[in-house]
Amino acid sequence: MRIIRSLSAMAAWSRTLRRQGVTIGLVPTMGALHAGHRALIRRARLSCDAVVVSLFVNPRQFGPREDLARYPRRGSADSRLCRREGIDVLFLPSRARMYPSGFGTSVTVEALSRRWEGKVRPGHFEGVATVVAKLMGVVQPDLAFFGQKDFQQALLVRRLAEDLSLGARIVLCPTVREADGLALSSRNVLLTKAQRRAAPVLFQALQAGRAVVRAGIRSGAAVRRAMARTVTSSAAVRGVRVDYLAVCDPDTLEPLRRIAGRVVLLGAVRIGRVRLIDNLLVRSPRR
Ligand code: AMP
């Protein structure tokens, strides 16, 4: 495994391999790698000849009052995991290399970046779109792998890749969960023991919503109520604040009043100072 820090060396490596007909898969991460990231890496290894994992805690996607300083950093464990998984390049650009002085571009994916996570975290998706466009420009992957855990992000990146003809196909990989349903996240280590016990309530709310959709109920409001009720009736409720629970069109993320076919249930909660997000894709039964 090579560790590459310079953007020009990364681009040169990719150019050489692509000329030889080697297909390149990119797995963008912010590090503190866990089994969710590992699943993305394994999927990339199955689909591509060479795999690049980028590790960059992107300051532009954190708001001024968010947890950039507290975001977990596990450099050497991350690099061990990558080596064990047999990746080809660990791309570790510094902030100064990604955003040198004079950097003046911000990428906005209209519409998709204004709802849900974008509303609660203004500027977040501009930061994501800008860094992903830059990483794709440097690495020039054939395929790039994203987790369903961050569903809105994955949709937005797909739009970005298509709109700006970035040339990479975006592959969406299923959410990896703990045994109790909590979606793996680098932020989970920031939960206290009591908060960790409360955390599965988000997945439980989504499951309750899924059961209502599967029962053939067509009202978006009824599904939302079932999700909200799960949180308020849980023993964990006092420590949990809901940012949103929503029933949406899985392509546009517009909230749905009437359900027909595929929907995505989106949720975000705060437990203490930690924000958790999750989602489920569900299909309502045919009449
Ligand atoms: P992050 O390091 O949190 O920015 O995540 C890097 C990539 O890993 C993103 O595409 C995430 O959606 C994906 N990811 C994070 N957690 C999970 C998970 N539990 N299951 C699957 N993919 C995940």
C-alpha cells in the first residue's frame, strides 16, 4: 500500500494506471474507519482493479458551531485497516494542499442541498460537493463508493457527478449496523454509555415507519406519526432531540403526502452533543 500526500503525485499515479487500462475505485472518507467503511472498501475491491481510499477531515463541511475539533482522528489504526484490506493507495492530503491560499471555488448542488441535512447544517453540502469534486478531479476514478447511511449525500454526489460530467459512476453501498440496529458512524465513539444505550431509538423509529408503509398505509403523515411516537414512547426520550423524521421521494427527497411505490424514511436526532442520522428505503405493497 502506498501512502500519497501530494495532489500531483496522486493524479500522476492515477493517470499512469488508467493509461494501462486499470480501473480505479475511490472510497472517500474522513477516517476513524469502521466496518461501514470496510464494507465500502471490500465492494470497491470486488468491482475495480485498484482501490484508492482518501482520508481527509474536510473543514468545509463543518459549520462554525459543529464538531470539527472533536471529530475522532485515528491515523495509525486507519492505515493498518487499509493495509489489511489490501488497498493500493491511501491518499492523505493536508488541508493546505486541498485548500491552498487563494482557493476560491464552492460547488452547490441546487435543490438537494437545501433540505433536511442541508437545512439543519447550512453550508454542509457545499463543503461536501466541493471536496468530492476536487477528489474526483485528482483521482479520476471509474467508480466511487458511498454509503447509504448518508443517503442525501449519496444522491447529491450522484447529481454532482452527472451534472459536472466527472466521469465516475457512483455506487451506493448498504448501511452497516451494530447488532442493536444503530448505524455505524465515526461519531458513535463520542457517545457516553447511557447515550449509546439510547441511540438505537432512531433505527427503531425508522423500523416503526417501515412497518406502517409495509402494512399498506398510504398517508405520509401517518408514517411520520408512527416514527415520532416511537421516540416519544421510548425510555430514552429525555436525552434525545429529534431534528427531523421524514417520509420522502427517494429521488428528490421531497416530503410525501401520499405514498406509492418506493419511499425513503429519513431521520436525524441529537443525543447530547452528538448528531446521528439514518434512513431506510421501503417499498409500499401494490394494491
Ligand atoms: P465518513 O468517513 O463518515 O465521511 O464516511 C465515508 C463514507 O462511508 C461515506 O460514503 C459514508 O456514507 C460511508 N459510511 C459511513 N458509515 C457507514 C455505515 N454504517 N455503513 C455504510 N457506509 C457508511
